[in-house]
Amino acid sequence: MPSSSSRRSRAVASPWANPPEREQQREIKRQAVLAAAAQLFNERGFHATSLDDIARRLHVSKPTLYYYVKNKDEILLGCVRQGLDMMLVGIEDSRRAGGQAVDQLLTCMRVYAHIVTMDFGMCLIRVGDEQLPPESRRELRRLKSLIDHEFRRLVAAGVEEGSIAPCDPKMTAFVIAGALSWIGRWYQPEGQYSPEQVAEQCIATLCAGVLQRPAAK
């Protein structure tokens, strides 16, 4: 009769991945669902995009999507949260880099301008949070306010250090965020300018203005 040790040695290996690997694979596929959805929301709009459209973009069946998301509202929440998280991480990185307030502000502006040319950032701007349930809408608006307050803080600090002209930090932050956000409305990936060129030209216009100044005598 075979010993218990030999029986154990002949045990069949499970073809299913262990829990951490399964969770990792699930998250990779969930991210693919969000990425496909963000593209479609940007192309067609939220209401004109169905779960069937998202499934077709991924070459899977509609029931497959329900393993990764509950409904279209959850997909939109995931997309706009991704865009916000990317902005918040970039802004926090610029804070950690240090330097004068004006340097940090310019870095934040570049981060913001670049992210709104990407699928998730574009979705945040083009679709927004108006389509979400009230509770989710409140949470996303709270996160947006963190970005606004960081812009205000840097503008105020720049005025104090003398690198930014005296201004109302709240109004100036609104102008900066509003102008940069609008890039996400009109930017076309196949267009004439790269994301870097768009960011630099828009930021230069915001910082220098459009009026011709008299030459120094």
C-alpha cells in the first residue's frame, strides 16, 4: 500500500492561480475595462455608450464585464477617479520636489495639462461627475477641491515670495484650472500638436498674457 508521503507527492497541481495572482489578474482586466470605457465615453459621450459597446471594444461578452464592474455608473466613477488620482499624485510629487512656489506651480500646471490629454483625464473633463449618483458626486468634488486648494496655495505663496504678481489667489486658481481643463475638451491625439507642446504653449500664454509689451528702453 502506498505511503501517505507518496500519495502527497502525486497530488495534482491546481490549474487555478493562487489568490494573490487571481486578484492581480482581475485588477489588470478591470483596468482594461476602465480604459476601454474612457475611450468610448470620450468618443461618443456617456449616455451614447452602452455596456455592449465596451464589451465589443474588448472583444468579450457583455456578461463577462459583470465580473469586474457592477454597472455603467461604477465604470464612470472608476474612470473619473483615475483621472483625479493621477492629478493628485502629480501635484504631490511636485510639492515633494521643493523649490520656489512659482516653480511648483508651473510643474503642477504641466502635470494637469498633460493628464487632460490622456484618456482618463479627458474623461474627467468631457464627461465630468454630473452623471454620477449624489454620494459619488460629492466625493469626487471633494477630491477636485484638493486640486483647487493646492493651486490657490501655490499662487498665494508665489505672491508672497514676489515671483507672482499681486492677485486674488482664488480667482487666479479658477482661471488656471479652467483654462487647462478646457484642453481636455478640444485636444485631439491625432492633431498637429503633441501633449507637451499643448501644455507649454497654454502655460506660456497663461503666464505671459497676450498683450504686446513696450520694449524696454
